Amino acid sequence: MTGPGTNGAQPTNASLQTVQESMLDGLGQLASYFGFSKVMGQLYGALLLSKSPLSLDDLVELLDISKASVSMNLRTLEHMGMVRQVWVRGGGGRRKFYEAETDFWQIISNVLSGREMRDVERAITVMDDDIERLRSAIPSMTEAERQQAQLYIDRIISVRDLFRFAQTLITGILTRTDASDS
């Protein structure tokens, strides 16, 4: 077995162990904050802090979670480009080993270009549709309803503008990432 500390086990030095536990917990909480599973953050942290690739069994032992949970969450991390499967010489035939992506701009690019960018675009489309629906319905409304519709339109436009700003930021980050790859 390979991994953080000695032979994939918890570090024996108290300071190393405390920092490892703090990082795994912190990355788990951070993942949860952004809507991912806590286990995903912990798995990424374990791989990030490991000097060599880890197997599923290493991760199960290190994090004390089920093999099914490790496997499922690793697949998601792979899909997001945060970890990759690697070949390890003498690694035992069918055992799969993983390592963390350490290019954080690449990780941000992978995450933002996937779920977040689609969600922002979808939200902007819904808001544009709602504004248009209200504008076309205004002629058939009473004066009180027109005032309420205009309030909705004004507020939706404000939120939409914030989402467009977020879209611009995400695009800027993705452009920066693409430029650094060249």
C-alpha cells in the first residue's frame, strides 16, 4: 500500500497527522458548501496530500468509508477532472490507482465549464423568458397588476444582470485557463 505518511497509513508524527485530518475535514466541508459530497472533498484531499497514487483499498482504509462510496465519488471526481486513474508498476494487476490533479486552474476550468456555466446560462434564459412573458401580458392587466409586473421585471433584470456578470467572470476564468494551456 502507498500513500500519505508511511505505507498509506496515517502519519505517525502528531503534527503531520493533525494537519492531514484538518485538511481532509476542511476539504470535505468545502465540497459540501459547494453542493458536492463531503466524501468527494475528503478523497481529493487524501490524494492531494499523498506523495504517490492510492488504490481504492488505500482510500477506504485511510478515510474509513465504504468501498462503494469511494468508488462512486472517485468516478465523479474523475469526470470533473480532479483526479485521474494511473498505472502503478507492481501495483497488483487489477487494482486501480488514482492521483489528484494539482493544476488548480485546470480544476476550476473543468468545474466551471461544466455544471456552473450550464446552470448560469439556464437561469439567464429562464429570466429572459419571464421578462418577455410579463411584457407581453402587461397590455391585458389592470393598473395594479401592471405595477406589480413592472416591479417583477425590474427585480428580475437586476438578478439577471448579476448572473450575466457571473457568466462574464466564469468566461474570463475559462479564457485565462485556456491561455495558460498554450
